[in-house]
Amino acid sequence: MSYVPTRRRLLALGGGVAASALLLAACGGGGSSSAGSSGGTGGSASGSIVVGTTDKITSLDPAGSYDNGSFAVMNQVYPFLLNTPYGSPDVQPDIATSAEFTSPTEYTVKLKPGLKWANGHDLTSSDVKFTFDRDVKIADPNGPSSLLSNLDSVSTPDATTVVFKLKAANDQTFAQVLSSPAGPIVDEEVFSPDAVTPDKTIVDGKAFAGQYTIASYDVNNLIQYKAYEGYQGLLGPAKTGTVNVKYYADASNMKLEVSNNSIDVAFRSLSANDIADLRTNDKVKVVDGPGGEIRYMVFNFDTMPYGAKTSDADNAKSLAVRQAVADLVDRSALSDQVYKGTYTPLFSQVPKGLTGANEAYKELYGDGNGAPSVDKAKQALSDAGVSTPVDLKLQYNTDHYGPGSTDEYGLIKTQLESSGLFKVDLQSTEYVQYSKDRVKDAYPVYQLGWFPDYSDADNYLTPFFSKNNFVANHYDSAPVQKLIGEQLVETDKTKRADLIGQIQTAEAKDISTLPLLQGSQVAVVGSNVSGADQTLDASFKFRYAALSKS
């Protein structure tokens, strides 16, 4: 029988912090606010730093967002059952004492006793069950519920024990999933069980138990974090008491401010030219880390040329259009001309360096060696009876994937049109609107980027190509889904790597997405700032608690 506590849901608290007060606190080097004066915030750590970013937040609710900007906040303020220690991609218990398979389809986690939310609520197994049940129930199109496709049910034998029952046995990724965007645990007394909870409700409810709490919040403008002394997790206490994060619409302004030490840290996303310039500035340090970020194009199988819901729907012609685009894109030019080598050509959805990665697109498209081929693109279209030039509506984002996006997609437009085979209508949209429009079939072909949830090839496969995937582009391949299911439970590492390769090759023949580039992690910090190298690791999580300033 499951543990069922007696709890009542709190009403949303009133109040808030004016943007002007937050601005003063952030730019003034860590002033406090009444929002952070109670509820367990403000641990023994001292000092303050200012972090800059161009990322955008779509939601503070883990059930309602699946993007790097939102997850960057979640990593600071929410507890996880499992997490990655600094310097490692391998998960370990975080607020748990143990986590293991107790049968092939049961994964049992034991929580540390006496855990508390910053608002004083008890943090128990009931919160954990609530977290995963609501994520699956809400299944928000911009949320991470696709990562939980193998979760059957969650039970709570007692206040510190959680049993995850899985649909398929021996899931080789489930421990990593618990450290992913599907993994932040939420307070059941603050969050709605069946709807995405507003940011204000979360902040006012002090529903945090990570290394930091949010003291002041002005979405996509400024956030002030305070160290949480009640954190009992793997990562230890924060090194800095107050972190102010400033959000920039223009990366050039962020570059200017980090270059003259007006801010202490700049992380995501400076241009390649700005990074090269900052490497020569003795006021700052440029810190590089391993990268799992990829940039790619998505084809909407319903609305792209000859897509399933267009007036001239034709599967063969639709595939030929995708093939021709794949034949024409010059990844090396994108890498060299736009990104100065900070991104390198990518020929599979799984990036180099991960077990099972191949380069299926290199062999199948272009000249077979990574370069484009106009002749091959012409042949693909001709064989399918496609009239040229093909009208192609291509959408990209101006503020989420870095300032290089405009040059990147401008160059892609040039590459496609110079062949004489395409006429490209190139449009851009800001990310907050973009993230809503793309899942409503507004864009026939469009830009996305991916920053991994965890360091396993499956994280570049299941979210993209499972039946109810995050991409939401109506790609539905039973053979690919079967292979994905097989690799998830294959305990033999060699056999699993082979299955991962088969998935990449099968998808490359269908071209649901077109991988373009693989990038590294780069942070620029003041010469007196330490800790960035510690957190720029293969976990791909940038934890502010590792940063300090002398």
C-alpha cells in the first residue's frame, strides 16, 4: 500500500518584487530583498556574483518546459533524486541515499530523512510521486514527459521510499533520466497536479530545495538567487551567497559588460567573433568545456512542401525535398564562416564522442565525403518529379540559439538558392513565441538546437524519434521506434552500440531532422572568478554554486 500523507494545497501567495528593485539588487552586487529573508534562504555562504546570459526562460515548472534556459534555473533551485557530481557525467544519489534496480522492472530510491523545502514543508516520497505523476498527466507539448515513456507507475511504501515501476525491463537510461529535465522534484503543496503552474506561484510559494532559492524574479530580465542552507544534496553548499543573473536581448551588450567586468560571468551565447576577441582581453578568462550541444533543422511532415496535410501531399516528393536540402547544406562553410570553428560539422543526430555515434548523413548525402552536391540534389528532385525551384518556408530564432543564428540561416538560404533548386522564404521569431508556434505546425521547416539532458546517445534519439516526441513534427516510424525500445533495455554494451547505430542510419534515410553542427561549452569570467572549469563538465549542467569571486 502506498504512503499517503495528509496535505492541503496552499493558495497562491500574493505580493512580488518590483522590477526596479530587482535591477538595483542585481547591478549593485547582491543586495537583498524581502523575498529572500525567510523560508530557509540565505545560507552561510557569502559574497555575490553577476552572471549574464542570452538564454530565455519559458517556464519555471519542470512539467512545462524542455529548453536550456529554463533548465539552467531548475538546476540551481530544485532537488534531484540523482545528479552528476562536478567533473563527471555519471549519476550518483543526490537527495537520495541509494538508488538501484530491485527487480528488472522496479527501480527503488531511498530518500535522505528530514528533507525540507525552503518554505518549511516536508520533502518526502509523496512529493516525488506527485512530481512524476503530474508530468505524465500534463504531458505538455513543450515539456519533458517524452523522457518518461518507459515509466509505468510510481509507488511510495513509506515517507522515504519511492519505487518506480517500468514498462520495459533493465532500462539503461532511467538513472540518467532522473537527473534530466524530467527529474526536478516539486512541492505538491505549491504545484498544480494537472496544469503547468505559473512562475509567480512557484516563486511566491518558495518551492525550492536546491543549492539556491529564488529571492527575486523578473522573467527574462533579472533573477536573484540566495544560497539555501537546507540543501542536503550531492553537490554541497554554494560557494557564493548571492547570484544575480542578468538576461540580455543582445549578446553584444553582454560581451561589452563582461569585457569591462561590469558582470562577472557570461555563459550562453556569445558569438564566435566575440569569444575570439575576449581571448585577448587580460581582464577576463575564456573557459572551454566538453560540448554535447547540437544545431539542426526540423522538417514538419504535415506542412513542409508535399507534406501530409498540404494540398499536393506526396510522400515521395516530400522525401525528395528533404534529400535535396541534405545534399546542398555545406556544414564546413557554416562552421568556418559563421562560427570560426567553435561549432564543427555534424553528420548524425548523435554527436561525436558518445558510444554508438556514426556519421550516417555523410555517406548518404552530398558528395559522400561531407561536402555538398548540387548534381545529387537535382537528381533526387528529378527522380521524384518535383518541379523547381521549390518554395521553402524556413524559420529560425533570433534570441535563443545565439547571435550566429542570423548568419547561419542566411548562409543556408544562400546555399539552397544558389543551386537554383529552391526559393527560400526566410523568417525569424523571438523564442517565447517561437516555442509555442512550432508545436502548432506554424513552421514547415525550422531551426532547433539541443543541449543534452544527460550523456548518453539515447538522449539524442528517444526525445526526437519516439512516437510522442518533443520535436512534434509528425514523424512516426515504427521500425525506428522498435529499435529505440530495444536499445533502451539492451545490457550488452556492444549490442546496444550497434542498435544505436542502426537507429541513426534509419532516421537519416527518412530525414526527420537534419543535423548541422556540434558545439562546445564556453564561459567567459572575470580574472578574479573561480569555479567555471569545475562546472563546465560532461554533465552539461552549469551550476552557479561552483562559482566564487576573490
